[in-house]
Amino acid sequence: MAGKGREPDRDATKAAPAALQTLDRGLLLLDLLARHPDGMSIAQLAGQLGIHRAIAYRLAATLEQRAMVSRGPDGQLRLGVGVLTLARAFQPQLRAAAHPLLQSLANDTECTAFLSVAEGGEGVAILVCEPRDSVMGIAYRVGSRHPLDRGAAGIAILSGREPAPGESEAVLRARRDGYSLTYGQLQKGAVGLASPIRASAGGPMRFEASVGVVALIELDADRIAPAVTACATAIARALGG
């Protein structure tokens, strides 16, 4: 009838929210697995997401096809290598956002400053800045790898995770203090101090990273720790976390 617009397709209006809900559930599932590196079962995922196990199974199976989720011999679901591929693709953006903040941290503390991310069970340095007036640098290079349970950077990353049974005293202390302080764990005579880069409440950021400084002299933690934690907060904000 002339003058009247066509009514919206009812099935179409219902489908759009449903599709978005499915995407949201898939992202939440990945977020849960990121918080549980030891793995989760379909039943646990369904319970956490508040959905039927059949729905959780279909979500996991779809993500598994894209290598975003992997199923171990024990049947537990964990993040897949596809997530690592995305994380590596994100690193240039992370470095670009962090570089001026990390350089300021190096200048202000007169220490070598670094940005590290988690890759599996290791921490990897993806950005290193020397202080502006540095005369003698420390051997901490981009690409340096170390176990997450050794060194200030890795321990800081672990402290940014949800509390888990069996955590070391170093991780518990770092979570309590907001930063990790280590002596000679990665290089003889080196002192490191690092803080996790945390997402704000409800924020979209879920990657695991830390920012810190390292020096061959005793660090004044009371002076340097606030600068390091402030830098970590600033990087999170720059990334929209």
C-alpha cells in the first residue's frame, strides 16, 4: 500500500543479535582459556559461560578448526597456535604505543627499560630502550627469552594472572606489591623490577605482558617501582585496556 514502508524482516532482526551473541560467547571462551593455561573441560566452559554443554562444544569445535583452541591428550581445551599468530601480528601496534612511554621510563630511572610478552611458558622481550645519557648498557636484547618463572618480567606476567594453587612466593609477593623484584636470575649482578600490564575493569585487553627496568646496580625500589607501574598503566590506557 502506497505511503507505507516495508516492515522489517522479523527473522533478520532476530538473527543479528543471535550472531553477535555467538561471537561474544566465542570471545569469552577464549578469554576463559587465557585465564586457565592448564586447560578447561567443555563442562567447565559451559558452566562459566552459563550455556548448555552442546553449545559450548560447538563453539570450541569451531575455534578448534581455526587453530584458536587446541585439545590436549587429557581432553582439556587450551588456547591454540592461532592465538599466537594474532598476538604476533599485534606486536607492532604494541611496540608503537609503548615506545615513547618506555623511553621516558628509561630516561627517568636511568636504567634499561623493556617490554615483554608471554609466549607459551616463556617471556619474550619485544622492545628495549636505553636511557638517553647511557654510557654503559646492559645485555638485554629484543628477542631475549626466558621461562616465566625466572626473572622480573616473567614473574610480573604470572602475577597478573588469576591466583592459582601452587604459585611461588615470588609470584604471590609480586601480586601483593604490584611489581616483581629479582636479583641475578637472568644475568649475574643484574637487578630487575617489572610490573604486569593489566586490563582495566571490563576492558577489552587480554594479552599478557609486563614492563620493567634492569640495571647492574642496586635499584631504589621505593623510587623506581611507582615509575614502572605508572608506565604499565599508561601503556594499557594507550592500547584501550
